[in-house]
Amino acid sequence: ERTRDAMAHMKATRQAYSPTPFGFDRNGDALSAADAELRTVQQIRAWHSAGWTLRKIACELNRLGVATKNGGAAWYASTVRRIVTNKLYTVAA
């Protein structure tokens, strides 16, 4: 419980808690918005709200040539799922 609560607090206060998430840049222990990546996050969430499958979203991002946080690796449904379900992005909105 303590770990879960600590992670929730870190997300709510935009502190770095793992590898830098897509949509953010790391400044020491703080996270700051990466505007271009956050626009991609908004598009992903819009497609998901429109009923697109995670796999279809990943395929579309790959087709459009959208780079991942690692600089060009392919998008996968599991990566899209992390973005759709991560509460960090609802805090960022």
C-alpha cells in the first residue's frame, strides 16, 4: 500500500518515478511537459475514445512515423495501453 500511495503521489506532483514517460522530459527529479509528445498522447486518447483498438492505434502511429520516447522504436499495443491507462496523463491534461 505504501508503494502504491507513494507512486500515486509522485505522479500527482509530476516527480520522476521510473524511466521518463512519453509526453514528458526529466529535469532532475521533476517532470516537465514535452508539448509535441503530449499532442500525440491527446491523439491516442481521442482514437481510443472513438473505439479504435490498441493495435490499430499502434499501427497508425507506426504508419505516421511517430517516434517513441526511445527515438524511433516501433509502437506496440502494450505501449499504447500504458498511455491510455496511466493516470499521469489525466493529471497532465
